[in-house]
Amino acid sequence: MAQPDQKKFFENLSGAGKAIAVLTSGGDAQGMNAAVRAVVRVGIYVGAKVYFIHEGYQGLVDGGENIEEAKWESVSSMLQVGGTVIGSARCKEFRTHEGRRAAALNLVLRGITNLCVIGGDGSLTGANLFREEWSGLLDELVQQGKIDKESAEKYSHLNIVGMVGSIDNDFCGTDMTIGTDSALHRIIEVVDAIVTTAQSHQRTFVLEVMGRHCGYLALVSALACGADWMFIPEMPPADGWEEQMCTKLSETRSRGSRLNIIIVAEGAMDRHGQVITSNIVKDNRARKKRLNIIIISEGAIDTSNKPITSEHIKDLVVKCLGFDTRVTILGHVQRGGTPSAFDRILASRMGVEAVLALLEASADTPACVVSLCGNQAVRLPLMECVQMTQEVQKAMDERKFEEAVRLRGRSFENNLNTYKLLAHRKPQSELPIDDPSCRSSFNVAVLNVGAPAAGMNAAVRSAVRVGITEGHKIFAVNDGFEGFAKGQIKEIKWGDVGGWTGQGGSLLGTKRTLPAKHLEKIAEQMKANQINALLVIGGFEAYLGLVELLAARGKYDEFCVPIVMVPATVSNNVPGSDFSIGADTALNAITDTCDRIKQSASGTKRRVFIIETMGGYCGYLASVGGLAAGADAAYIFEEPFDIRDLQANVEHLTAKMKTSIQRGLVLRNENSNENYTTDFIYQLYSEEGKGVFDCRKNVLGHMQQGGAPSPFDRNFGTKIAAKAMLWISRKLKETYRKGKVFANTDDTACLLGMRRRALVFQPVVELKNETDFVHRIPKEQWWLKLRPLMKILAKYKTSLDVSESGQLEHVVRHRRPIESEGVPA
């Protein structure tokens, strides 16, 4: 990694004289177009020629019109389009030596020696083989007289960079592949829709999702919708699973819950290879439950490698329990639709990194794949990732399922461990038993503080159930610190949080009130309810509340307990964390709205839209939302601007509008500047753009806080709250002395946040120096490095620091426990 005095800037890397080709291969995935757009525009930005290869490797072999030079305008309006605009096709010819020789000829004739491949492991393996054979293929072409020796020498080596486009997230070395998040959106949209109708008829629903060889979609959708049961290829069911599953469904119905979800992978079977039968458990029709949903991931197996199908599960539930059961197979719905904000940003970042890797590549540089590790884009040797992906399948074929899970990577293993914590309630006999010398059961209070954020309820559900599994009593506090002072606190049970994952807002209730004015009453309530630890889920107000509670420890012993905060705010302005629960849902609301607004101008005269976003003084939503929506500019507080900047932006848009581009998009953070308001900018653009474009404005407002949480926010909230509760359990045991919990050290009041590649606990006192308390934002914010990327993709000349790029890393076979793991960004 470059040292501070050796900074490297993107604009200093020249692509002059170089040609880059981009193709998409294999199955399509939402977000591929965003990756293609980034490669094209960044390639042109640095002076390289960029070519589309239509229809994947088939177009590469056939040549002709399938290889087309791309222009800047060629990728306009494709950011929000699903699938792949340049096409994808299976190609038998490329698997042959003759086919690859024809492909080499088509590249050499156009001077292309840099190839960016977007696809799965098969497509990337083919690209690596192509590179290894390149010099030999050129020698053959010289011998056949199809190219001369000078051309062979000039184009003597081929550089390959891959990006993984696959909804299955089945490629080792990356936390997320392009398309996975969008596929999860499709699944969760269907689950949420089914819930509303199934509740009316007391039906069980069996949902089958994609992922024949990888259960990631099934696993994460299980977490995101609170599944009761799940079958995936990596975790075959144990003996007696039929009885256990039916018993679980019956128990949930008997508690009056209105939702059960089970995820099953097609192809499951019992440990003895016997066909699934339906006479395993007795009829439990008398037990009442309004809804069961079973989600099946195609390709699931048990330890005998025999499929479990959705029909098997349906028959089992009908015959054993008598529940009205329906099967829904989602199929290619999961591949369709517009890409999510996450996939657009991921693909755009990967596209930039791919071009950078190609510009820096030499004859000795191995083919690499651009991956996501935590919140960082990294380069990994392509074949290392492919080989590990193949090792996963080998482990599963050999029934080494624990090894397969480990090889899948930390993201998959974390999801699976969290699911196991939440899915099945332990019998009372298995819960920890108090020992007078080493107490294990404590009272833990959970509360929401600040503005509501989508995903808060998923976090509360996770905390409650993990806490109960740990043997604690969990108390829910309504209306934040204000409700705490008023005594609005009661014990919350396992079944009380059923169905919470898909609910927006805050079911506990939340207020912005800080504890300083109510310290004495809060202390009285903590004493009266014997509260031994606090879990606070919220935004900047929650952070300030922890600071105040920490300062009051000297006066009130009741606050000398383990306290942990989980960040949840659409503004994403909490110090100590790159991401907050709720921010992804808000980004998707902004992106979807911008898509619709831009579409409203389709077929009309040239038009520029001015959009105001939330965020207080934090420009995260405006900046990252602008990147996801393809904005031309985004005005934020952290990057001061004046009238000259506004004028430059108007002139830039005016120049663009005189070409074939018909629409412009400008985002403004609500507190970016007290003088240059949304109305001012709208009027300025309207006046200066006369004769070229007209203007419209829109204030998105609280729609950014509403709606059902996105799959990312459900999953992130679930995992981070589970980890917070496990930390609380550990700290309670550490600080329990002489019959009392007493925690007054700095490391017993922490914020759990995501930093780069891992979730870390940070003492609140240490975060104070990182905080701008006046403007309620962190002093340093990682996403500011993405702003130049947005400007480059909008055709502005700007400076992009790429000092942290360029180092080829290696695939890590992780063996760390879940407590030290990160989560996917």
C-alpha cells in the first residue's frame, strides 16, 4: 500500500494507446450494466479506446459487428437497467483451441490487449486459459499468415481482469458478487407480498429460490424474513428433521404467531438415503397458527445427497399437520428487475478498480479478479479464487460440509452462525443455569433512540432472541430514554418479536430525548427492574446518550453496567461505523425515486432535476445516492461550494445537453449550505439553462425513512445486534463480582460499528475525538473517496486518490470465530 508521501492519483495514469474490451458472460445478473458503464467511461476518461463485445465469448469468437467501439453516450441510461445490455451467451466454440484462436485474431486486428470479463467462475476460468495460451495463439496466427510478426510482437501479452457477476454469490474470495443483493430484493419483495395474503387464509407457503450449488440466497433470505427452518446444500438436515420441523411449525402456531418461514434446498434427503415420508409425526391440526412460509433453495441436499423438493415439503406439512400449503417457485424472477443501489455502487466501484488494474498490468501480472472484502475493493489472483470455489464443490461432494461452509468465506459462515442462533429456541433444560459463584443469567434492557430507521426491528428481534438463548431476561423500553424515565419497560419474550424483521420504523417506539435531564429517574428504573446491561439501537442521539450515561457513572452506580450501541440512522452519520442500519433502505428509496423522476422526462425536451435528500449535515445519502442514480452533481456540507462551482456545473450540463443526453440529475443534501438552498439552485439552473434545458425540483422528505427495510438492512441489523448481545454476555460475566455487576472501565461502554473490513467494538470515550459535535458528523468519512468517482462518471475532470489500490492480495482461508468477523458491505 502506498505511503502518505507516495500518493497515487488516477488522472496521472494514462490509457493513451491502449484498448480495453468488456464482455459479460454466463448467466445475467442485475448490476452488470453498471459495471460495463464504469469500465467504458473510466476507460475513455483516461484516454483508452473501449470496445463492447456483444453476446459474450460467442461475440468474441464471431467478431465482426459483435465487437463495437463504445462512446461515452453509449452507456447513458443503462445504470438502472437489469440484465446485460451488451448480451450474454454460452459459447461452445470458445471451449475449443480453434475458437480461442479466432477470438485472439479478432482482438489483435483491433489492437485490444486488455480484456475485462464480467461473469461467473466458468467465464473467468476460460479467460485465464485464454491469457495463458495467448502467445501460442499469436504464433499460430503468424504461421497461418493472418497477422504479421510485428503485430504479434506489439500485442505480445493479454491482460485479464475479472468481475464476478452472479446472483448466487457462489464465488470464493469476495463477500458479495454483482447481482446478489438485487436477487435478494426480488425474493424479499415476494415474501412480503405473500405474507399479506397468507395471513388471511392460515396457509403455509413453500418458496423455492435459486442457488443449485450455493445456499447463499436461501440463507440470507431466511435471516431477512425470519425463517423457521432452512435447508441448503452446505447444511444437510440431520436425522429426524421431519419431526423437528413439524414440531417447530406447530409450536409457533400455538403461540399465536402469524408467521413461520422455512427454507429448504431442493434435493434434500435423510441421512440413510430413504425417501421422505409423511407418516413421521402425528396430526397437529388443533394447534393454531395463521401462516407458515417455507422457502426452498434449489439444490439443497441432505447427507445422502438425495434432493429435497418443494413438493416433498408440501406433502409432509399437509399430511402431518393438515395445514393448507402452497408452493411458490420464484425462478427467473430473481434475475429480473432493476439493480439495487448496493449493486449499482458495487459494480461501479469494481469497474473503476478493473480499469485501474488493467492500466497497471504488465506481462508478468497474473489475471486478477476484483472482489469486495468488508467495505474494501481488493484485487485477488483469479485462479486462487477459482480453485477455492472448486474446492467447495469437492468438499460437498465428499460430504465434508463443515469444510465447505468454511471455504465459502467469512460472510457465509457468519450468516449461518447467526441463523442458527435465531432460528431455534433452546429448551429450558439447555439454557445456562445460574451458579452462585458464576452467574450466567442477567436482566438486559433494549431501547431505540433517535429517529426511526428501517431495520431497527430486525435488530431488536435478533437481540431479544440471542439474549434469551444466552439465558438472560430481556426488557423492552418504549420511547427511548424518555420512556425509560417514565417506567415504560417490560419483559419481552421470544414470541413477542415474531415477524418483526420485515417491519419498518420502530415498533418499540423511539424519541430523540437525551438522558441528561432524566438521569435520576432512569437510574431508579434500572434499579427497580434490576437492569444489568443496556443495548441502545439508534443514531447520533443514541451516541450522545451513551456519552452522557458514561459521564454520569461517577454519580450513579446503576450506569456502571455494560452498555453497547448499535448504529441505526438513515443519515449514516454515527462516528465509529462506516454503515448504519437504515441507510441502505434510504439509498434504495432515493435511487428508485430518481429512476422514476428521470423516466418522467423520457420523450420530452431536455430537463434537469434538482433533488433534495435528508441527512442533516452528513452528505452520505446525497453522494452515494448520486453515484447509484447516475447524478451529474451532488452538493454536500463536507465539500464546500460557491457560486462559481454552481456556474461551472450549469455550464457542464449545458454542454452535455447539446449532445444526445436528454436528462440531468442534481442532488443536494438538506443542510449543504444555508444560502444556496434547493430553491436557489433550482432558480439558478432554470435561469442559466434557458434555451437549452428546463428544470424541476423535488424534496424527497420522510419517504427516505419509511417503507419495509431492504434485505441488507435486515441482514446487517440481525447480525450486528446478535454480535452486540454476545458481547454483553461476555462483559456481564467479566464484571460480575461478589453478587453484583460493576462495570466502570472505558471498554464497558462501546459502540459496535463496521470499520473497513470488520465489525469492531470501540469505547465511546475514544470516539469523542473523532466527532464533530456541532454538525453531528464524524470528522473523517470513508465515502468521501467515492465522490470523485461520481464526478468522473459524469464526465468531470477531477482528482481521484487511488493510493490504496494496486496491491494484489491473496485469498485468505479464514479460521476466525464469529466474534472477530466482519460483514459484507
